[in-house]
Amino acid sequence: MGYLFVVITTNDSHGPGPARGKPSSAIWMAHPVGMMFALAFALVFTLLPNNALSQTAPKLGLYALAAALGPVTVAILRFLADRLALDRRRFVVIAGAGSITFDGLFVGLWPDVYGHEGAALANVAALILFGMAAILVSDQLVSVNSLPRRKGNAT
């Protein structure tokens, strides 16, 4: 009995389609950008009163706001990717990883950053996960070519 091994390789600089971009060592910058976005949202959470996170109507409003901010966040991240001449989708995904890194560390190790405890902190964590899902879904639904590109950026 024999085995068949198939190796698939990609070369981002010559690949087909609009999602391919220039390979660059600067893509690491997306991770700290995502962490800064997470810090900004964490500071917003400190402004929310506990009852906004415990009553159903205000929570529904926060979920609607998180869903609405998904495409806005994607547009901002794609704008930054264009300024850095990086692949838009890859930048959004790596920035998302940076924000989840920040939130995972701070919810677990330093939850005071969010300004809430107990059930309110659990609701903040749920909103963070929902917001991240909104960003990733928006990144997939909004066409890569929906924003004008900076000259020289292939994504």
C-alpha cells in the first residue's frame, strides 16, 4: 500500500485574485494595532454603568452597536493597511488576533481595566466576542475592493 503526499505552496506576491498583496515584514504591525483597538474599546467599557450590562434593553442596544461598528472597524483597519501597503484581509485578521490577545490577557489577569466585576464583566467578555465576530464577518462580507486603494497596493 502506498501513500500519496501533496504539498501545496503559495506565493503571495504572484498569487491570483484581489486578496493577494505584497509580502512584507511589516505585517507584524497589525498585531499591536489590534491591541490598541482593544484598549480603546476597553476604555469605552469603563464608562458604561453596571445596569447597562445587566438589563436586557441596554444590552440589546450594545449588541446592535457592536454589530454596527464591525464594518466601521474593518474600514479603518483596511485604510491603515493601505497606508502601510499591506494585504487588507491579512491585516484585519492579524489585528483581530491582537485584540483577542489583549482581551484574553486582560479579562483573565487584570479585569479592572474594563471597570466591571462579576456578571457585568462576563457580559463585557460576551460583547467583546460578539464584536470580534462582527469584525471578522464584516471583513468577509465587505468586498476587498469596496474602498479605494492607495496606488501600488495590490489588495
